[in-house]
Amino acid sequence: MTRLILLPLLLFSLVATAQKSLSRTETEALALRLADEWKAERRTHYETAMATGCITYDTLRMRLFANVFGRKAPEGGRSLWISLHGGGTAPAAVNDQQWQNQGRLYAPREGVYVAPRAAYDDWDMHCKPLTDTLYRQLIEMAVACFDVNPDRVYLLGYSAGGDGVWRLAPRLADRWAAASMMAGHPGSVSQLNLRNLPYMIWCGALDAAYDRNTLNARRILELDSLRTADPDGYVHEGHIIEGKGHWMDRMDTAAIAWMAKHTRNPYPHRIVWRQEEVTQPSFYWLSAPADERQEGKTVRVEISGQTVNISQCDYSRLTIWLNDSLLDLDRKVEVRFNGKRLFRGRLKRTEANMRESLSQRGDTRYIFPAKLTVSVR
């Protein structure tokens, strides 16, 4: 009888502890502990992948070529360079050769350089829906097992790899510190999500197959326009190389030094989030309802002082995750939608929120102690 009484009491105590309001100091200490626990658990989880050099998800296998540059990890951890190979709808042996070439194509001064072998042998080998999970797993493994700084993860790719960058960069923009597209085709991808992601475009002026040269030149102009309208965002460079075709004679290697100058800001005060063809549950410090996520749905949000201003939201409700880097959680928070007040009050920092956000995001920089879901319409 005693055991039957004690078990509910113990569960109630654990729930109460998780929901208890935390101070800022307590939150900072707990975030460090949760990050260490998460890394330890992820190291165990990825033991097989580390031993085999292959990440798996569902029926997919993604083999990895990895090299470490720099003798000593810098303070804060190493950088991670994910480099996507060319190829496409071709025999596996052709794509294997392209993969092996990608492993030697770029050499950062510092960091873990990883060339993943695409899980498919199609033109969109790097950007089919299930591959997003593989790349998230790759980042998790690198952070947990190679002492990688999650704010210094870079994406680049050549040819079909450039196709992949065009698609992965915007839909996972909150994961990258910077990205560079080399000789790929942009298709119909929107660039709105690149607002907080430094981005480079490289293409030969003679690379006329599939109109790569003209389409990439047009995309550079689009980014120029976005930058003009929003001068604090859309950092980019575009290079259409005169006299060069699909192979740019390694002129594009200049992208490595440019990207290395940038570090991810996981807490930008202004967010533009448009769902791409593979929809995402979260983006920086926002989450969208699962039953409403569709390509094209867009949110525009900005934090000014203690106020979260929503100027566009194509969902009926929106979840806002907050920490003390975004605003002061010891003071009242206000949320407005086009001037209409949706919420004003204090938000609790809780262990439950921190554990939930880390579990959902798989990123130690997205451990949020407070959250609020507002109805927009």
C-alpha cells in the first residue's frame, strides 16, 4: 500500500519540479547540464554510425567521407563543413566518383570537413524529403562526437550538390552559419528564408545547360533587392565567372574563407519564415501547428524591446519560444499582431520547456525556457 501511495507522489513531485519557475541563473546552469546530458546520450546513439562511417534513417544509408583540418579545436568547438557532391540521375558508380572527388575539392583552414554520399542516385539526390533528417543527424553526431560548435555549421555543394544547397539552405536556414551554392540550378526555390543566413552564389558565365547562368544571375539580383529592402538582412555575394563553364577552375574555393567569417545567430530578432516544398515544424524561435503546415505559408515576426510584433502569419496560431537573449523574461512580455494585442504578461522559465525544446530541435542552442502559443485569428 505504501508503494502505491509513494509512486503517484513521486510522479507529482517530478512534474512539479519540471514546471517550477526558474531564475535566469538557474536556467543558465540547467541549460549547460542538459546540453552535456544530451551530448552524452547522442554519443551513445551514434556509436554504430561512427564505427561504420554511415548514417541511416528508415531505409536510407548515407555514407560519409570526413577529414579534420587544424591541429587544435578553437575555443567554443570546431566548425563543420557539409560538402555536397555532384552527379545526379546516373549509375551509382558515377555518383560514387563524384562523391570521392568532393572529398578532395575543398580544404578549410579549420574544422571537420564531411562529404556525404547521397542516399539516392537522382537529380535531387541531396534534397528529397527524408534527407533533411539525415543532415540533422549528421550535425547532431558532429556536435556530440567531434566537439563541433553548433553555431559554426556550413553548407556548400557543386553541380547537383549546388541543387541541394539551393533547397536545403532556405528550408533549414536556422541550422547553418553560412552557405555557398556552386554551379547548381535554383529551380523555383524562394530566397525569403535566407534573411539571417549569409549566402553565396557561384556560376560560370558560360554554364548555359538548363539556363544555370541566367537563372543564377537573376537570383543574385533578387537577393540584391531583398537586401535593399531589408538592409540588416540578406547578407550575400554573387559571382558569375566570365569565361568559365560548369567547371570554374576552383575559383569558387574563395567561398570557404568568406563563409568562415560568419557565425550563426540562433536568436535573430527578425524572422522571415516561408515553408518550402518540405515543410518544417520550427524555425529559429518559432513553431507552426502540424495540421496547418503547407508550402508557401509565411510568417514575419520581429522582437523590439519586450514586444513580439507579428506582421504576417498564415497560421491560425503560432508558438513563440523565448529566452533571455531575445528579451528579459523577468519583465512582462507583449505579443502583437498588426498592432492588436494578443498577450501581455510574465512568462515562466521552466525545466519542462527546456527539455521539450531540446528534444524537439536536437540543437543545444535551441534550449528555450519559456514558450507561448497565441491565436492569430
